Amino acid sequence: MGTLDGKVAIVSGSGRGIGREIALKLAAEGARVVVNDLDPEPAKQTLAAIEAAGGQAVSCVGSVTEEGFAERFVQTAVDEFGGLDIIVNNAGYTWDSVIQKMTDEQWDAILDVHLKAPFRILRAAQPVIAAAAKRAKEAGEPVPCRKVVNISSLAGTGGNAGQANYSSGKAGIIGLTKAMSKEWGRYNVTVNAVAFGLIKTRLTEAPAGTGGTIDVAGKEIKVGVNPNLLAAMEQMVPLGRGGTPEEAAGAVYLFCIPESDYVSGQTLVCGGGFNI
């Protein structure tokens, strides 16, 4: 018996990195998961890993910023698994520059993926969640506690030089979290955020300046952190190291389990003791 048996979860950006580990963790605990990635192959790999471990999952491939994606994402959960209990807004990437060199395209792209996309997914989910709560009330049954976990960052709680766009998006998601915790309390939905510190993923581990890039809708985006800077950052973490994607997923999981049913509107920092 898993902690999340019978639950249905959607996890954006779950083909790689932290999102993949979140999907694997939720599935291991019994949730049926809708996996999403921009590209088909990573989504397929996460799906295969869940199924190989005995879990249930389907994929919904596409960019979270596309028109109509949010509705398709939510509907996949309803059509394939009959409902929706857990929403994890995880998809995102960085496109850094100091402000005088940052283009409108950079600004808009990062705000779209980190703030507008979660807003759209929650908006699309509202009719499903409201209807489920209404059915339970009309049947005289307790309304199950549903969960939303939005992903923020220490850049959103304290800012980060060279990341005006990313910091703004991640600060905005905290505001959205607090607003939705008040708006959706009537449906017995908890809405929380996890703000990650230094987590070792492909966005941080590719050495800056060595050609590390990711492809986002045909655009090559430079990623990575200078190894010397990365080492210095790790020394600032009280635990003495960057976190793993599995550890990051564990923090998200805390907000998905019944033990957190009376915790809402909160931001949990997952940063090894480092805070801004």
C-alpha cells in the first residue's frame, strides 16, 4: 500500500531532472501520473521507468506555454485516470543575462514558462476540482484533500544577479501560491510552493562556457555554472554540497501526503540549510 494509492497526479516537465524524480516518487507511492515533457523521448523514458517499477502513467507531450496545452494536460488525467488530485507545476528553464543585455524575448519566455503556464494549468483544473468537491458534498461524503505544489527557487525569495527574469517568475509563483491557497481552500485543496536552492541538474552541472546548451523549441539556450563558482556555492551550503534531484523530489512529496493536509499557502526552502 502506497501513501498516494488512488491519487491522480500531473507533473509538468517530468521527462528529466527534478521533474522526473517527482514523477517517479509519486508513482512509487501509488499515484497514477501524467508525465509531461517538451520532447517525446524523455517523457517516454520516464513513463517506461514508472511502468518498469510497477506504477501507472501516461504521457502528455508538449510545451506548457502552448495555447491549449493546459486544458489538454488536465483532460489527459481525467480521460485516462478519472480525475485529478495532485498538480505539480515544475516545468522550466533559465535564460540568463544582466538586465542591460536581456531582451524582451528572454523576459517573456521565462515569465511564460514559470508563471503564466502554472496559472493556465490551475485555471484549466478549476472546473474539474470544483465539480469533484461538489459531488462529494452532495453525496454527504468528506471532500478529499487535493494538492497543488508550485516550484519556486531561492532566486524567487532573494533574487539572483543575472536572473531578473527567472527571479521575477519564481517570486511571482509564490504570490500565485498564496492567492490560490485562499481561493481554493473552499474545495479542500492545499496550495504550497517548494523553493529550491542548489540542486545538481543538467541546468547547473554543464560547465559554463564549454558549449552546454539545451534546446527549447528549436532555440539553443546556454546553461551551466562555472565549476569554480559551483564549488564556491556548495561551500556556502551548511550541508556542504548541492542537493540531488531525488532529494528535491522528497521535498515536493511532503506537500502531497496526508500528513500535510492542514498546511497551505507556505513556501518550503529545500536548500541544504542555505537561505536568502
